[in-house]
Amino acid sequence: MTASHRISHGFHRLGLVLAALTLIATVLVMGVTAITAYEDYRKHERLVCAHDYFRMHDLRALPQDPILRLNLHSFGCSDDPKESASAVDIDADSPPFDWQSALVWPLVRIAAAGLAGALMLYGAVRAIGWVVGGFAAS
């Protein structure tokens, strides 16, 4: 095996390692995105629970002060005794939670960007290896 072939194989391996690291980082970012979407869903459910509590008990006179915080644990909507939400957020009619916009499309964008980045990185390293291997041959 000539020197240019050894250099080319070395850059091929380097490109594969860097592309694999890019894909591992992509999977980690996808995991963080999934956790964030689930936390958003739980927050939405707690606000809907408090909203339903006020409608069920016919408590329509919620103060519209955005600074006022109401304890969600006292309504039975949270396990955390310190969790609170503003009266404006509780009183607002929130639309149903949309998993497609909260999770699916961000995951698709992250996966596409990670795959494209890994392929571009691999291609760039192979191109550099090709150029360096060409100089080594001459």
C-alpha cells in the first residue's frame, strides 16, 4: 500500500469518527427536545386542570393581575407544593396541546440537520484526505 493510500484510509477513518460524533450529538439534542416537549405538556395539563377547577366551582372572579401567582397544589393540580401559575394563565382558554408542533417537527428538523452535518463533515474530511494524498503521491 502506497503512502497516498494510507493517508486516504486514515482520512476515511477520521471522517467516519467525526460523522459518528456528530450523529451522537444529534441524538442527545433530540433527547433534550423530547424531555422539553414532555415538560411543556405537563405544564399545559396543570394549567388546564386549574382552569377546569375554577370553571367547575364557578369561580369566575379571577383577578386579572399578571403578577398574582396562585398555588396549583392547593387546587389538586400539582404534586409540588411550591408550584404556582399566574391568574391570567389559568383564566385563559388554552388550545389543546399539539404534539406535532411541540415534538414531531422539531425532531424532524434536528434529525435532518444532524444527518446533513454528518455527511458534509465526512465529505469535507475525505476531500482534504484526497488533496493531501495527492500531494503525498507526487
